[in-house]
Amino acid sequence: MTTLPASVDRDIFDHRIIFALKTIREALDCTIHEAIDVFAVRYEELRRDRPDDFAVGPEEYGRGFYS
């Protein structure tokens, strides 16, 4: 995966989905749909490798976010 700013990981961990997507779009100069795909891949990597760093569990993570 392309290197993303460290703030993306922090936003993902802290459940700041919109901020993470905005930063991904700016860093990669991509569409919102592409940013959502990149976000999903990075989320899965972080959830697998660093599950204890998340502010909320996987069951509640996407609650209230509709794309």
C-alpha cells in the first residue's frame, strides 16, 4: 500500500472516519470511492496487527457511518 500520513492511522484508531478519508483523498489525490477502498484495506491491516489500539470494538466501529 502507498505510504499514508501517520494521521490516517491515528484517525482510524480514534474512530474519526471522515478525517481519515479526507486525508487519504488529499494524500493520494483520489475520489471518495477510492479513498473508502484504501481506508477499508488500511482498517483491516490495523485491526489485524494492532487491535488493542482501537478506541471502539469492531462491532461498533462503522455504526452510524453510511457510504
